[in-house]
Amino acid sequence: MQVKVEQLPMLNEGYKFYLERRKMGWIPLEPPCRLVYRHKNTVSMAVMPFLIPEYADKIWGIEVCGVYFSLSYEEVRMYTDRDIADNLQEQTGYLFGREGSEKRQLELPTYSNFALFRRNHEAVEDTFTLLTYQGVNLKEFGCSRYWINQKDAPIPLVTKFDGQRYLPPFKDKIGKVRPVLHASSLYDCFCAIDNKFAMPKPEAFEKCLQMISEK
């Protein structure tokens, strides 16, 4: 494992932490994936590298390198770009409420957002498989057509998760709106571990857990 002698105490503590969490039913994720948990009645999210079964109903999405993808999507047939904007606004209101919607908005992903998740597809697929096994309600990426934003494009474009891009769509095109959020140091709390057998920073761990457990 290429562990230096001076690192053994830290490895030992991390492994004990790992075993304690496993006894509680917690499951560590494959880096760089983390899960995005809702904080009740706020626009804040708690981002943690663990699946915590007792709080599985609070999971909103999956995070990779600062991009949060929703676990779900809605199919939208486009007539004008307002159709998609209205759908995003509706989903934002449902997620954050009217006041929260003034602080934080769901967005369409960009092509580079999808590319980021494709580069980490093994960890993403492992995470989806784990969530499915735990009974979490989700819709996998698959090869579906998704609406995306692209710089300088006057209207949304469509792409497939496998990377194929399309020209600006006609009015009868159908795609899926799978919203994203971006990590916010203003609102969100983050807990990270370098690998499965490492200790997270205690302050960040406790703060995230407190946010998730609030009823």
C-alpha cells in the first residue's frame, strides 16, 4: 500500500472510523463521487462521501468535482426556449420554495458537465448501482437525449450522455431536463476523504451530519 511508518497511526484511525461506519450501515463511495443531501427548508446542501441509509430520502444528487447532477430528470418537448426555462423554474420552486428560488437556481448542464461525469463513469456507475441496491429513487443517465446550455448558443441544444452533440433543435424535438447545481461555499457544507480508509476532517464531518439529521 506504500504507506510510510509515520502514516500508520493515521491509517489505523481511518480504518477504525471506516469499520465503525460500516457497522452503522454506512457505505463509502468511490472517489471522486459524493452524494448531495438536502438541508431542510434551506437552499443548502451537505455533500458527503457516504451513503447513509437512514437519510437516503434526503439525497438530491451526485457530486463530481463541484458539479451536482440531479438523480432525476423531466422530459420536455421544446417549442421555445421558455419551455425549458419554465420547467427549470418550476423544479427550482419545488426544491427550494419561492424565497429560496431568489437565492439559488437550478441550471441546465453544459456539455463539459456531462464530459466530466463521463470521465469518471466507473465511479458514477458504481454510485448509481449502490443507490439502486439501497432502494433510492433515481433515473440513470443511459444514452438519453438531454437539453444543455452552450456558450453563445441562442437556444438550448441537445446531447446524448455518450457524447454525441446535435445542432440547434427544431420545435418538435424532445429532450430530458436533468438540472445541475454548482458547489457553493456560501451555502453548502462539504465532507471529504482521500480514500476509503482515511479520516474526514472532524469539524466538516460533524457539521454535514448535523445538517442532514435535522428534522
